[in-house]
Amino acid sequence: MSAIPKLAPRAGVVERRASILAGLAALVPPAALITAEDERRAYETDALTAYRQIPLAVVLPETTEEVSAVLAFLNREGVRVVARGAGTSLAGGALPTEDSVVVGVSKMNRILEVDTANRTIRVEAGVTNLAVSGAVSHLGFFYAPDPSSQLACTIAGNIAMNSGGAHCLKYGVTTNNVLGAKIVLMDGTVVEIGGKALDAAGLDWLGLVVGSEGQLGLVTEATLRILPLAEGARPVLMGFSSAEDAGACVAAIIGSGIIPVAIEYMDRPAIKVCEAFAHAGYPLDVEAMLIVEVEGSEAEIEDLLGRITAIAQDFRPQTIKVSRSEAESLAIWKGRKSAFGAMGRIADYMCMDGTIPTGQLPLVLRRIAEICAARGLEVANIFHAGDGNLHPLVLFNANEPGGLEKAEECGAEILKLCVEVGGCLTGEHGVGVEKRELMVHQYTPVDLAQQTRLKSAFDPAWLLNPNKVFPLEGRVLS
Amino acid sequence: MSVLLPASEAEAEAIIGEAAAARAPLAIEGGGTRPTGRPVQAERTIATRALSGITLYEPAEMVIAARAGTPLAEVEAALAANRQRLAFEPMDHRPLLGTAGEPTIGGVAAANVSGPRRIHSGAARDSLIGIRFVNGRGETVKSGGRVMKNVTGLDLVKFLAGARGSLGLLTEVTFKVLPEAETETTLVIAGLDAERGVAALSAALGTPWEVTGAAHLPAEPGDVSHTVMRLEGFAPSVAYRRERLAAALAAFGPAELLEGEDSRALWAAIRDVRLLAAPPGKAVWRLSVPPMEGPAVGRRLEAALGSRLLYDWGGGLIWASADETGDAGAAAMRAAAAAAGGHATLVRAGPATRAAVAAFTPDPAPLAALARQVKTVFDPAGIFPAVFDAA
Ligand SMILES: Cc1cc2nc3c(=O)[nH]c(=O)nc-3n(C[C@H](O)[C@H](O)[C@H](O)COP(=O)(O)OP(=O)(O)OC[C@H]3O[C@@H](n4cnc5c(N)ncnc54)[C@H](O)[C@@H]3O)c2cc1C
């Protein structure tokens, strides 16, 4: 197992399991309480599968009132709570502890109200990301943040992680697209913040809760902004002989006043693996590839792609392939969107998620290659080039003794590098358990104390997801 | 009343640390152009104007950072030189409030000052990606940074944006920026009442043609109303969308066009609420409601208070005047906003009214309790202004 230390269990909780379960059983219907070991095992991990821990119990409430009753009870009993959506976190955000009760919102998955005139939708937090867009697409609208995991991941998880997606360069991430939420605090208090108006009175509670990784309360409902669907969208694929050229091309596109909906970058190893998997027609002889997508009417798309390919000429492109049809667009995106799956077929991998100032890309890619080579590992890089969010996929062999540890070392070095060049540890996946101990590289003790004191204001006994986000040593609580 | 002018974070830390030890309240001032809320009872003011200067500007990365006291005009000029801008189009409060002085970039962040483009590109808090601030313990804290995507730890950036100095003194702010539009055009439909006007705005905002401003200006004496929608972008694209939008809105009446400079002047006037600047003796309120509720709220205010109105944000932002007598319309404004699921803020009033009438909508009980705890976390000695005038 790996180097990330474990949080010590709260004294006496595991021993009191029987009475805690009895208390929970009095609050929710039998089908909502999972106690058998083989059923609890389904909740022992998330998408960071190297870490596993079976929880005390799992509760799947169906209403905010049930959530409130469960939290109030567990608060009185001093029992830790780990909130859970679909368990797709790549940072171990939903990883339980042995003394915690997992409270999942997966049964709270109803669409409550669609209001196209006000351009909002109100949903229960367990609804999947894709189901939100699905509920409004026939009306010509969509929900903008589109993580690649959107078929499975929930709005609750998206809010907790402030998730992004390929299209956030133009439309922003979760925090820019949430207008209201219903939140249950650890003592069971239900608070409602925001609504259909474009801003709320008082402090920006919503801004604080989005991205708070289940540290402050449990989100049960949300009001989201929906936007009109564009008339159409089409990508161009461009190959370059160096990271410098591709990076400079991105800067020139942005400098010309164009904000594409997406600018995705893949390096040679990523291109190779994705092409072998998806047969997307990617060029195999280039060092760097950009997928740039623009939106609008046919004429607007033609105009913008014309401007972009003209700009690219200054950077010695080796390939330029403008998609001419829906089928070609799908193929171009299929390769990119299946990147994680494709990688998973050839090796175990760790998906990192740092952000860097985009101008530092060539330097950072060189250093990443060195960091991995020094440990005999390979790496493929996928980059949201418009906003600087870098996903190095560190390949390793989990069956080899020490394989995971080596990959984790590389990951930690890479994230420290991101901070060193002016970026951050995580752009969209969250800190979770994975990057908890690295927080000291981005924040001073004073910065961290401000955050941990704020958490204490919401959750004085640190019962909510306490194993995450903040380094275990030196937590300042008041 | 003395004014303290720290020229560095270290100096700000020292001033605030001493004030905390003495439990001596401090008022906070940027440019002093937006005095809203109860006048702060403090012997001393800490002003940011000596904390000035752009500290980072990378046009290709669409990011700018500046010390809090940097004049907004300096930031906007630097951006304009590279054909970029702050996407959220911050309001200049001087014409409405009759204040003098230079608005600062820190004040824009601290009050989350956003203009008409909020409807399309988000508020100031959506563009703000990093802050440094001195908390009430006299410690400098950073949150966020200079990169657009950052989910590392709790988002204090959003939490302090709009907190009006109640949690800390912002010392440096970092914004993401966007390219300026090559051209802009405004469609104007005349003669609609508020219900039809907001319906037209809603229809426009529901199209794929990316309306970046959507306002309804009710009829002034001797004139008709104007419902206005702005399109921005590259010329061929704007020309195309203008045709499509006019066709989509044909049922609301013919659309006239305002181009270039005329369009820019109109939106600057809407942004700065110039329509309600005169007469100066009236109180002016800002109501934020679900956009489709705007007209009903407006009707209530017209009936109860004889308010003059301006609708922005597709109907969701209402500026409303009231006589500055009694509660300056507070009860009626609050009731109308609350009934619609929104809130009301008293933005302009004389000092006597501001001392007597709560400017901000009070939090419901559970949030008020949280706000008190949070205030203690950031400002244990209680030296900064109260959170939205809370007791
Ligand atoms: C193949 C794959 C691709 C991915 N692509 C992307 C991507 O493109 N962009 C991106 O941003 N992420 C991506 N992710 C990461 C992940 O999908 C997101 O973080 C997602 O938002 C998690 O949602 P979830 O419902 O699975 O939450 P979970 O994994 O169940 O939980 C995530 C966090 O949210 C907390 N939480 C859950 N429910 C609540 C609640 N009700 N109240 C408060 N806190 C709660 C949990 O405690 C945990 O800390 C990807 C993951 C995978 C496996």
C-alpha cells in the first residue's frame, strides 16, 4: 500500500457499530440502509481504486428530511460521514474510513423543475450530469459543465469537486453555472442558498460550498443555469512538430480574439494510444496535436475555422484536418474522449490534474518526461490548452512490487512542479485523499489555517469527510 | 477621522494586527466611490490606494493581477492596449451616487461589481481567480492563483468577493480576462410594456445567438419604452445573428439597430444606471429576482412607491427609485423582492437614511448564525465592518 497516512479512527465508534446501525434503522426505510459486508464493499473505493476501506454502514436517503435526520443523529453520536455521489472521484474524495457512515445521494435523482424562460433547472443532487442536459435538450438547452464521466457522475459530486469539462474554456466550470442549493449541515440544519436570481443576498455561500469536497455540508438539491444549445459545432485537428509550436499557436489564437469552445492538446504518446484504440485518423508523426472546436452557424464556423487555420500557418503545422461532417467530428472527439479508457487497456495509470500557466507548457512537458524517466516510467499528456489544465497519465504496473509507489512519487513531483511554475495542484479533480499531504506545497500554514478554521465553523467536530483535503499534521481547528 | 495608507502587505498586517490587539474598528476604503450600507463607526480608515500597480499581465494567458488599490481605469487601459477587457463590465457608481474619486480594482472585487454582461459572461466573482488578503488577525492569506482552473482547497476567492471587507482587506486580486469584441450592435424594440419587454428579452436569451446585454427601459414622460439587446463579436457573425434575432422577435415588433459607438454609449448608461441618477434626492434600490418575475415586482413598486425603474439582466436586475422619506421604501422593496424569490439592496441614500435603514436583506436564521461564526473565524476581534450590516 501507499505512503498516504491514515486518519486514526474515533475512539469507540467501531465498537458501537450495532447501536449506531439500530439508530439509523429507526430513521430510514430498510432498503435505504446497507449493512451487510458484501454490499458495503461496493462503497469501499471510488475511481482512485488503489485506496479501499469498507465503511461502518451506507445510507441512501430519498429525501432532504431523511438526510437531515441521519446527519443530526450521527452528529449526536460523534460518527464521521462521507458523502457520496456516483463514486467517480479520481482523487479518492469519496473514500470511506472504517469508522464512517457513507451517505449517498444516488436515490435522490429527480428533476424537480425545468424553467426555460428563466433558463434554470432545479434537481435533486443525485441526478447524473448527463441527465440534466438530457432533461432540457429537446427544448434546445443544455447544462454546460461536461466532465468526461458525465454519464455516471452526479451533480452532487460535480458541486463538491467544482468539476469542469472540455467545454469550460467558453462556458466556465461548475461554480459558474450553479445558482442555488439546498444543503444539510452536520447538525441536521437545512439551509437554502440562492435560487433563480442571478445573485443571492449576503455572503457568497454558494461560491464557498462549490468545490468544498463534502467538508461543509451535504448537498441535496441544486438550481443550475441552463443555456441555449449552439446551432452547430465543428473541430479542426492540427499537428505540430514541437510543444513550443503548438503552445505558441494556442497563444496566437487567443491573442486574435477568438475564444474557441475547446482547445485540447495531446502529446505523441497520448496520440499513439488513442489512435490505436479509436482509429480517429490522428497523425502519428507529430509531437503535439491540437483539437480546436468552434460553435455557431455553418457560416460562422467556416469563418472561425478559416481564421484559426490561417493563424496556425505561422507555426509550421504538419497536419491540418478540418472536420467536414458530423461523422468526422465524432471520430476526432472519440479519440480524445476515450483517452482514459484507451490508456487503461495498455497499462495501469495514474491520472494527474495540475494546472499551469499555459506559457510554461514546453518546459513543464520536458520536466515531466525527466521525472518519469528517472523512475523508469512512461507518461502521456493530455492538456486543456486554453485554460492550462494538464492531465499527465503516468503509466505503471500495479503488479510489480513498488509500482504504485513509484507512480505516486512521479505524480507528487509533477504536481509540485505545477505549483513551482505558478500553477496549482488540481484543476478539476479535487484534492481528496490523493493530494492532501501535498497541500503544504501550495499553501502556507497561515493559508491552511484560514481554511481549516472555516471548516470548523461549519463542522466543529470535524465529522464531515475528515480524511481529505487538509494535511493530517498541524490542522488548526479554532 | 484618520486615514491609514499601507504601501505593502507587511504594513497592512502591522496596522491590522495593532487594531486587533486594541479592538479598535477600522473602516476600509478603496476609491471611496461606492459607499453603501450603514456608515461604519470607526475612528480610523484603512485605505488601499497606496497598494497600487499591476503586478502581472499575460495577454496570451488571459490573466491580469493588480494590487487592490490600483485604479480600475489603469487596469482597463492596460487591457484595452491589448484589445482585452474585464468580461463582467463593472459598473461605475459615481454618476449614480454623485461620488468623486477613482474606483479601485480591489473595490470591484470586494463588492462583486458587475454590469450588463453578467447575463452572458458571469459576475465579477466568476472572473476573479485569485486573491491575497489580510485577515483580522493581521495575517496575509492567499487563495486561488493566476490559473483559470483551480480547485485546490476551499474557494475563499468567491467567498471574499462581495464580502465588502467584512472578512479581510484585499491586497491583491487576479482576474481572468477576455478579448474585446470586434464589433457590437444593439437591437431596439420600441413601445413594449414591461411584461412584453421582459418576454422579448427572455425569448432572445433563449436563442443560440449569444445576447450579451438584455435590458428594458420603461417609457419616460413624452417618450416610449425601449427593449434593448446587444450582440458582440466578429462582424460577419454579428451581422448574421442580428438578422436571425430580429426575425425571431418579429412578433414583438420591428427592431431598429444601434451600431458601434451609439451602442457602446447606451450600454455604458445602462451599466451606470444613469437613468435614475437625477433627481439626486431620491433613494435608489437594486433588486435581484428571477428574470421573469421582474415585471410583477416592478408593478408592485410603481403602485406602492411611484418608483421609476430600469430592468437589466433580462428582467432579473431591477433598479428602482423611492422617495427618501420614512424607510425610503424599504418595507415595500423587501416585500416585493422576497415574494419573487429575490432580495433588495439600498444603493443610494443620504447618510441619515443609511444610518437608519438596513441596506441589505437580512439572512434567514440558519445562515445568520453561520455568518456570525464565519465572521469570528476571519476577524476574531471584530475590527472590520460587520457582515452586510449584521448586528
Ligand atoms: C473516466 C473519468 C473521467 C473523468 N473526467 C472528468 C472531467 O472531465 N472533469 C472533471 O472535472 N472530473 C472528471 N472526473 C472526476 C469525477 O467524475 C468528478 O470529480 C465528479 O464530479 C465526481 O462525481 P461523483 O458523483 O462520482 O462524486 P463522488 O466520487 O461520489 O464524490 C466526489 C466528492 O464529492 C463529495 N460528495 C458527493 N456527494 C456529495 C453531496 N451530496 N454533498 C456534498 N459532498 C458530496 C464526496 O464526499 C467526494 O468528496 C472523471 C472521472 C472518471 C472516472
